[in-house]
Amino acid sequence: MSRNYYVLGELWFTTGDVYEFYKQLDKYYRKIKGTAVFWNYKTSLKLEVVFIYEIKGLKMYSPKWSKVKKQLKSFTCDSLKDRIDFHIINYRKAHDQLGRAVITVDKKEIFSMCTIIAEREMNRKEWNIREEQNVKYDIYDHKHNLEMGLQAHEMIKEEGILAQYDFFDAVEEYLSSPIDTSIKSTDIIIKVLSLIDRRVGKRTLKKLNESFETEHEGIRYFLKLRCDAEGIRFS
């Protein structure tokens, strides 16, 4: 028969222990993913708080990534198929083992999507928003904190600061959508993948060439690359 036991007593820990635990809680709560650990060796006290949030792109980890990469390569146009490649670089020491997603052209890194850099910039952006709106961070206001985090995330994505999981999510959406939908997407990664897609013909490329002046520089780079490879004058 199982029973519950209770022990009354005092636990001693430092403000540093509490502050370190608070920083972990704050970090993983913003991402809604990860494990915050409170550990005090003197009292043998260990407390774990687990945040679980499924990011669609995490399904693409090896061995599934190799299959997804083959799909991406199969959609790449003939004129660029041997020049463009996709790479996933994971950092084992990172808490979630997320690292970078890289698109290379002629074996040179052209588009790097680093989780560490993106999350650093996202946190900085969120605090800038709070300062502009004179809104203090309230650890208990979960809904508002989430909204602020999502707003900051969308803002850095528009600037082209992307994480590895942004790449995963975009690839999943790209592979499950018609090319006519993908080419009109506002997502930078989906737009890039569409521009090098063999299903996008010269007529479409010429039209895009006339209307892409205000697009992100990464998108314009790949449009120029495709146009040059197809013998289309890039304006």
C-alpha cells in the first residue's frame, strides 16, 4: 500500500540559487520548451520544471532529415541542382541540441539560420518593445509574455534573423503546399525555396524580377542566382 510522507524542517539555499533557477524558468518559459533545474547540493534538493511545446520542425531530425533533404534536392531546378545544398549543424552541448541550418551555393555559406543568434536577438527585440511601450516584465502574466515573445519573433524573422527551427517549420510548410502558394508566401525561407524550385518557370521568374525590388536581400540574391542560371536578365 502506498502512502504519502511529510517532513517538516528548514531548507537553506542562497539567493544565487534562486536567481539562477529564475533565469532558467524565464528562458524556457519564453520558448515554452526545455527543463529548468533547481539544485542545491548541501540539502540534496533537486527540482525540475519541464516546459513542453512541439515545434513541427523537430520531426525532421536524423534520420528524417536525410529524407527531407532529398525532397528539397529533387525540387531544385536543373540549372542549380549541383550548386545548391542544404546542411543541418547541431550543437551537442546546447540544451536542446539545436544549431544551424545552412544553404550553400558553390559550397559557400549564403544563408545561415542559427538558433543561438536568433534567440539572442529575439530577447533583445522583446526588451526593446517593452521599453518603447513602457511595459515591465511580469513573470505571472503568462499570456502577455507569450504575446510579446511571438511579436518579437515575427519581427526578427522579417529582418531575416532566423533560427534552425524556423527553417524546419518553413520546409515542412513548403513541402506540403502547392508551388503557386509558396511563391506568394511572406516567409523568407519558403520564398527562397520557391525561387530555386524547378516548378517555377521562366515566365514567372520574369514577372517576379519586375516586382522584387523591396524584398529582403536574401530573396533578391536567390532570384538573381536563378535568373542568371536561366539566362534571364536581372534588373
